Amino acid sequence: MKKLTLLLTLLTSTLTLAERIAIIGAMDSEIKILLSQMKDVKKEEKASVTFYKGKLENKDVVVFKSGIGKVNAAMSTTIAMEEYDVNKIIFTGVAGAINNNLNITDVVISDYLVQHDYDTTVFGTKKGAVPGSVDTKFSADETLIKIAKNSAEKVLGKNKIYIGTIATGDQFIADKATVQSLETTFGAWAVEMEGASVAHVANLYKVPVVVIRSMSDKADGSAHMNYNDFVTIAADNSAKIVMTMLTQM
Ligand code: SAH
């Protein structure tokens, strides 16, 4: 009996020690490089999302395409949390630039993330705040931010890398007025459609998260044209940063 208890204790501690990094992109282009480098891949489909479990740079990872928008991102992240013993989350992809310092293909690493379309202000809350919480923003993990910054500087050089707030909503932003209001209301540096919902789930599970976004456009009147021209190079920039991060984790 004693032996059995010991065995069970050992087994449980090994199980809880399992560590896997979830690496998420919203679109195929954002995870293409990662999938091409993966080893020992086991593919599983759950709720129409394909999860690729395996090794990248010798680290245990689960890589998946969440699909576009907050619901897709939140649902797939939750499945990853429940099914794959995830203890760190990295989101990789493209975004529209908000801050004037940014050029297309530059990179923003999240320190904070906000759901810019979350609005219960009529009840006296702040824009972005989820009822029940006073915070308007979700925070990214300091260690992951440092590793991301370090890796991004290695891949693209120091002058292309910024750390700032990333705003998320279920809209492709393509006008200057919205860009300005995202900057004044939230101090946002970049806008996209998934990051804050992934951070929301990660914060609820108390798992460290960071979002890395390379700029595909400037979220202005020409955003959709710039997006089409730059989505591939921007998506690749971000994925290469993740590959470098894995060598340092
Ligand atoms: N071409 C796609 C739609 C892309 S939506 C299709 O029709 O299938 C834009 C994607 O890139 C989202 O995943 C979002 O996170 C990011 N993104 C890039 N620029 C953006 C912008 N200006 N506003 C919002 N999201 C943006």
C-alpha cells in the first residue's frame, strides 16, 4: 500500500511538472514557419481547431491557428489550457500600427493588452474594463517580455522593436480617426483582433503570456492594401522571433 501511494505521488508530481508552451497564430501565414520546423508532431483536432503537439527547438510545444477574432482566440486558448498542460503562452502575428513611431514590419511586444470594444461605460466603468474588475488592461509576463525583446532585437535589430499596449477588437481597423481614439483612450501602440482575449484567458488561468506583433499596415485608409502586401513578411518576422525565444527558454 505504501509503495502504491509513493508511486502515485511520484506520478502526480511528474504529471504536474509537465510543461508545454502554447504558440498561437490567428492565420496559417502566422504559424507556417513554426509548423515547418516542428519535430515529433502529433496532430489533433478539437472544435474545428487543429492542434500540433510536438517539439520546436527541443522544447515541448503545442502550436495552433486560433482563427480570427476574440471568440476563436479565447475558445482555442481555453482548449489548449485544458488539454495540453500549457504553462506559458506566446501569441505571434501581424497587427495595424497605431503609434506614429512605428513603420510597417516593426514589432510591438505587449506589456499590456486591452479589449478596445469592451464597453459598459454607461454603468460608470472605464472603457475596456470587464465588469467585476477595475483594471482596463491585462498584463503580459515580464520574463516573457524580456525574452521576446532580446530575441526580436537579435532577429530584426534594436531600432525596430517596441514594447507597448496592444488593443484588440472584432474589427479590422482602417481609418485614422479610430487610430487616434485608440491612442488617446488606451495609449495603444498596435491594434489587432485576438491578443487581449488570449491574455484574458491566460490571466484567468494565471499562466504567463506575451503577444508579439509585426506591423502589416498602419490601420489607416490604405490598411487593407498594405496588409495584403506585407502580411507574409510581417507574419514571418514574428514567427522567427518566437523561434529565437524558444532557444532562450
Ligand atoms: N485577410 C483575412 C482577414 C484578415 S483580418 C481574411 O479575409 O481571411 C486581420 C488579421 O490581422 C487579424 O487576425 C488581426 O489580428 C490582424 N490585423 C492586422 N492589421 C489589423 C488592423 N488594421 N486592424 C485589426 N486587425 C489587424
